[in-house]
Amino acid sequence: MKKNPYRYRELISELNDLVSNGDLLPNDEIQVLRDVSGYRDDYRPIIEWYYCREDMADIADELLETLEDLDGRATFRHADPEEIADMLQYVIDTPDLSTMKVSEVLRELWEHGTGKKLR
């Protein structure tokens, strides 16, 4: 059996933690990015996820607020470079994102990551 090269365990753990903390619910919708090259049998693995569009817009607004200094000019002085990079990557990925429920994403990650079907 070909070993899955994708970071499914990490994605599962991340989503499970957010569900456990109540930050996400199983029926909440999130956006997923799939590998365009595919894996096998035309399956396109999930390689990244983002919050729903509305939540990402809120995150972007918060990020923009932190970029403004007292004079209202944009500055990177007070911003976290990783947050900026994440938001820029989201903008790049946006055209290729699809929407799924958290429970569906977790099921897919589990089944394709382990090769075991959930009941």
C-alpha cells in the first residue's frame, strides 16, 4: 500500500482540537484546498483548510486593524509576519477552495489517511 504523503494526522488533530474547544462545530462549514496533482484514482487530497469565508473576512479585518498605526497609515511594525503570510496565502488559494462541513472533512481525512472506512 502506498504511504499517504499528506499531513492528514496533523489536519485531523488540528480540527479535532478546534471541535473539542468549541471553536468549530461538526456542522460548521470550512473551506478546503485540494492538491491539483491528485493522489490515486483521481482523488484530490485535502492539503489545507480555512475557516468559512465570513470568518476569514473577519480575520482579515482584524489583521488590517493591527497594521494601522496611530495616524491611520498601514504599517507592518505591529503585525505578526506569520499572520500576514497566512492571509496572503488565503487570497492566493481562494479561487481553488471548496466548502465542506467539518464532519465531512474529518471523515475524508480519516478514511483516506488510514484506509479505514468509518461507519
